[in-house]
Amino acid sequence: MNWKTQIKAALGPGIDEDVLEELAQHAAATYASARADGGDAADAQRRVTQQIHAWAANPALLRRRPKHDVAVVPPAGSASPLAAIAQDTRYAWRLLRRQPAYAALVVATMALGIAATTVLGSVAYGVLLKPLPWADAPRLVRLYENRQGSTRRFRPMMTNGTYLPWRDASSTLDAIGGWTVDRVVMPGQGTTGRIGIGYVTPSLLPMLRAEPALGRTFLPGEDDPSRPPAIVLSFGLWQERFGGRGDVLGQTLRLDDTNYTVVGVMPATFAFPDRETRAWLPYRVRPVTTPGQDGFYVSIFQAIGRLRPGATVEQAAAEGTARGRAAPDRGPVTMAVFGSNGPVDVSVVPLMQALTGEVKPAILVLLAAVVLLLVTATANVASLQLARATSRRRELAIRAALGAARGRLVRQTLVENLVLGLLGGAAGLALAAVMHRALPAVLPVDFPRLDDLALDYRIQAFAIAVSIAAGLGCGLLPALQIARHELVPALGEDSLAPVGGGLRARTGRVRALIMTGQVAIACVLLVGALLLVRSFIGMMNADIGYDAGSVLTARAVLPDADYTPERRLQAVDQILQRLAATPGVTRAAFTTAMPFTGGEALSSFPLKQRDGSTVQVQTGSRQVSAGYFAAIGQKLIEGREFTGRDTRTSQIAVIVNREFARKYLDGRALGWSLPGDHNIERPIVGVVGDTARRTVTDTPQPEIYYASGQRPLEYTDLYLVVRTTGEPRRLAPSLRSIVRDVAPQAPLESIVTLEDRVADTLSRPRLYAVLLGTFAAFALAIAGVGLFGVLSYTVAQRAREIGVRSALGAQMRDIIGLIVGQAMAIAGAGVAIGLVASYWLTGALQKFLYGVTPHDAVSFGVVAAVLLLVSILASIVPARRAARVDPVKVLRS
């Protein structure tokens, strides 16, 4: 039938072509429906003619444009596959435009999952997979030295006793280099600041195949102190200090009290060991012993090597261990550093693994969590699409009656979902770009390879692939349903009541299974998030040994070039006196080692115990001023604190912590003495509580405290501790002013509260808890909304059944129980599956937990209760709607 000709003849030639196309589709659907109801061709034609006359008599109908989502499908072979797909795409776009609320919900749900997956995918690629920016990166290895029985946890380190013999004769490494980092004073125009410096052996930059932008790197032997001091600048420092001039080579740069000659400039892309390093100086690894000199010299630094072709990390580790064990014994120095005189153990780890080993498990856990979130979002959209496909069965049957093959209908469904997936991907990619720009502010400053995170073409292609996969995944179940549907029953239905309305129908069972899976995934994510949150709260409430509230801290640098030990002590005493007189300050003190900064001095000496035996002590030590313990809030257990009477003319007194007393003096330290120089005893006058040193989870270690007025103040970096009556940050301007007046050559750095220092050590646990908690919250919301949708759809589809039940005597509580029972059946099954999966999966969180076990019963029970409660809340509105069904109206309709 040429419906367009008949419609144009009745309505006139001025009708819009788009309106004409839709009216023709509607006419075709009316004709097919009449024939399916048993009418002959003449009767069907008569019904179409009546419809056309109604349109002609009421032009307003034409402005509303009939909204029958039915398209006339050309016979097979009438169009090329590309043209047919283009037609399907246009039709899918037209459907979405007619249902903007539904389209927005689907696109937003998919965008959320795709954006989160894209951002975590970019982090995983940039940190774990992206090649390192140095030549022969797969052959680069990190070298670790330790001692069997070591009692202290150190950052990766190497000593000269192992490094030098390994460097001079190695069969597994074709290059080896060492480095250490420091901050030095660089005078400026009227200001004094410090910059990060990398001290590198002359072999290190050539091992990395680092080519300078200007000049050269260090030559062999240029680390000899007798050679003129040389420096290689970073690109940024060259631009900042010398304006990017080409004649920089041979210029002089003063750092601390030394003038260095510029011999090279590195390119802008080079950074080692990190972007904070602004220049490089040659580093000399001194031998352990020097002919004609007594004693041992131990230097500690970091080292990397490059494996020879064919060599393995196991072979290199065995060789390094043999070299280290053949080195001269350094006696008490080894004990002081490692807490053990056990044999040397050398580990060799691929450099990529060494850089990312600490964060790799967390990234993999979060990546798995975000994939589960994406699966939940996709399943939710698939459930919506399945319900939508069910409500369109009659339409699809009509289209099949008009000549559409089953494969064409399946393709149309997949194209519709693919369009949704691409729209969700575009929105998700835009959201991911916004989230990606926020990563530097969200990730901890010590997070590895931050500079390598980028939303480049690889990640964009990944996002597109995820979008396509999600779109096809959403359309798979509706497509399978269409592929199995029967034409005649669908055309003959006068109601959708039996279709997908309950668990007896295949569609209902599929949607129930989808919802069960969503609840199970939400359960897994919630259990993991709750464990991490409880662990983080436990860390926040951990006893760190200090009262961190209302304490401001800062680091003042008094370099040797400007300050002798005596002058340094005088300057810091003046600073403390002026601080103590400042309004709002209750205590002011200083120390040579601040908690949570990573620095500490170690010592070892023989100690005679109360039973007469002698033990070799290994302990940390620091100098503190009078009033330090009160200023920082460290508890005095017994004895006394240092006072102004502890001076150079009085007997040297020491204070130990509780762990020192427990480990070496049977818990009774007061009244005992420690050996000192020239056989002068140093009495223990007080015992203080144990404190955290680097992180809040540190186990207690022995510590000794000396009064600053009784020993030369050799340390250049001194930490000020100020306790205030109000907000400590408000004191920062006064602190800067006082230090500037008393010690104008002393840079003042790291002005932060003690609470901020504690919080910085918890940045990674906080990040993991927040991210996993966010994913879990989204999964819970998606599951709750999905369950609400399933129940609402069930009520709508089972309206006739509910009406019949009511007519047969079912009470309101029976109808409500029917709907709530269905919700609880789905939720209960999902919770049960989720708890079993969580019990198996949460073992991966073991290393991230503190104060809570991976199988904590309270966490599992709380999550189960929350999910069941959310399920009940999601069923309230559908249950009330079902209870209000009027059986008379339903049975008449």
C-alpha cells in the first residue's frame, strides 16, 4: 500500500516530509494491527481511511505528530548494510529524542561508570604499564642492602662497603650508579631559598643514557674533591636563574658556601629521581677504610644498576650479597645503622617494580572495584532496556509482520544500545577529563609517577572501547529476547500483563537475576569500603604519643657557612624567647628530628644491664631544648624533663623512652646511667612515652633524648615546635617575622601544624578509603534505584493479576507482602552471594588494614543490614502503588 500518496491526497501537498513519513508509518502499523486482529484487507483499509480522515479534520494532531515508534522496514536486500545501519542509527536517535528523560538517565548511568573506569585505567597505565622514560629501562634494577636480623625499616639503601667492590668487578651488571638527595641554600636577589639537589655518581647519568641539552654530564673522576666543583642544571633552573641564555656553560652558581661551575643543562623532559630535583652535583663514594687512618667510614645512599644481557635479578642479587659479605666488618657502625651485625643481604628488583611496588596492590584493588561499578551500571541499563524491549513487543511484532527479518530487529536493538553506549562514552570521557585534572590535588604528593599520568590517545581509545562494550552489553539481553519472540502471540495480546511481570516469566527471571547480581556487587564494594574506612578511623585514633592539637611546627635551616654550633644555639634560643613572649603561645621549643619527617640519628654502644650482662644497644637519638616534651605533648612517665639548668657546665643528663627502658633495662631506667665519652656516665633523669616516628602504625623503637644546651649543636636543620591557645596557623606570620629578624640567613620551611603532619602520613589510606567508599555508594545507589525500577515495573505489568487477587479477597497487607517479599527475595539472594564473595575477596585488603581483620564480622553484618534496609525502602513506593490498585478499573480495562 502506498500510504504516503493517500495521506498527501487527503491532507494536501504542503505537508512536511518528516510528518508525512511518521503518518505513513502509523498507517502501516494500523493496517498490520487490523489484519492481526482477524480482519480482512478491506476492513483494514477502511480503518486506515478513517484514521486519515480524522487527521484531515483535526490539524492539531499534525502539530503533535503521532509518537508511534514504528518504522517501515524495507525488504531484505533493498539497501546496503551500511545504509541499513545508518537508517537504524537515525531511528535510534529519533527514539532517544522522543524520550529525553529516559535517555538522560541511561547516559548518565553509563557516563558515571565509564568515567570512573577511564580515570582508574589512566592511573593504572601511567603508573604500572607506561614504559620508564630512560633507555634500556627493562634492564634497570634497584639495589637494596640490608642485614639479617635488622630491627629498623629503612628506605631502599646501599652502603659503600658493598657498592665499591661490586662496582669495580661485576659479572651481572654492566653499569652501576648511586645517588642521594638534599636541599641546599641558593641565594637570590634579596631572598634566601633552598632547592632540591641530586648528588649523583659520574656513572649514573650515562647509565640512564641521559643526553644534556647543553654541554655535558659529569666526567669520570669529577667526584674527586680536588677537582673544581661542577654542576649540571635542570632545564627549569636554567630558565629561571640564567634566562635560558646559551652562554650559561662556564658560569658560576653559588649553593650554600660553595661556587659551582655549570658544565651542562639537561632537557626539559629529564627528571631524576623526581621533578623536585633542580640540579645535580657529583657524588663521591668514599672507601670504608683509608690507609693511615683509623676507624671506618660508612656512607648510605641509593643505587641502581643495569643488568648485562642475559643476566637475571637472582644472579645479580647473589653477586651483590657475596660482595657485601666480603667487605670489611664495620663493627658498631653496622649495629647503629641496621640494629644487627648479621650477614649482608642484597636484593635486586626491577626498577619499575621498585617504583610502583607500594601502590600496585591498591591500584589493582581499586581498578577491580571500578570494573565492578561499571558492570553494575551496565547491568542496570540492561535491565531498563530489557523492560523497554518487553513493552515494545507488539511494536516489534508489527514491524516483523511488515517484512522485517528477525536479524534486522536484533540489529536495530543493538544499534540503539550502541548509540546509548557511545553517548554515555562521550559524556563519560568529558567527565573523566574533569576528574583527571583534579588528580594532582587528590593523589598524595609522594604518589609515584604522577608526571606520567595523561589522558592521551591510548586512554581515549580505551574509553571508546569500554563504551562500545558497555553499549553492546546493555543490548545483548534485549536482542536475545527479540530473537526468541513469537509473532502471532505478540500481535494477539490485548494486555502486557503476562509479559515479564513475575518470576514465572523468562524476562522477569532474567531481570531478577540482574538485580541479584547488582546487590551482590554492591555488597562486595560496601564490605571493602567499610573495612578501609574503619581501618582509616583506627589510624586517626591511634596513639601517636603526642598531643597534636594546637601545635605549629616549622623547619629553620642555619647553614654551617653562617653559623657555628655556638652561634646556632644562641640564634635558636633567641627565636624561642621571642616566641614564648608572643601572645597566644604557651610553649616554644626545638628538636633536631621532627616526627613524621623520616629523619633520625642512630647510634650504638655497649650497655651494662642490671643483671651484670652487657648488651649492644641500637637506638635513635635527638637533641631537644628545655620544654620540648610539654610543647609537643609527649607524656612524661617518670622523672623530670630538661630544664634551663641542664647546661654545658652541668653533668650530661639523658631521657629515654619507655621502649628503651623495657628492652634494655627491664622497665626500670630511672637512676641508671648510660656510658659516655671519656668514661663519663650520663644518668637517666626521666622516661617519656613511646611515639610514632614516620607513620602512626610504627612499632615502638628505643629512643634517647639529650638536652640541647649540653652538647654542640651540629645539626643545620632545626625543627621549631610551638603550642598555642588558639588556631596555630594564625601564628605563622609572627613566626616568619621573628626568624627573619633573628636569623635573616636562615630559610624557614614546612610551616605546618602537627595535625597536618599526621594527616600527611595518612594520605594514601584516606585516598583508598574515599575512592572505594565512593564506588560503593554509587553501586548502592544504582542497586537501590534498579530494585525500585524492577518492582515498579512489576507492579505495572501485574496490575491485572493484583486486581484479580484483590477481587478474590486479598487484603492490603497481602498485596504489600507480595511486593516486599519479592524485593527481599532478590536482596537476600544478592546479600548472601555478596557476603560469600566478600569473604573470599577481602583477603586482598590485608596489607591496607589497621586494627580490623579482613573478615570482621561487624563490618559484614552492618553491610548486610544496610542492603536489606535499602531494599525495604526501595519496595515501599511500589508496594503502596500495588495496594492502591482498583480491581474494578483494572478488570474493565
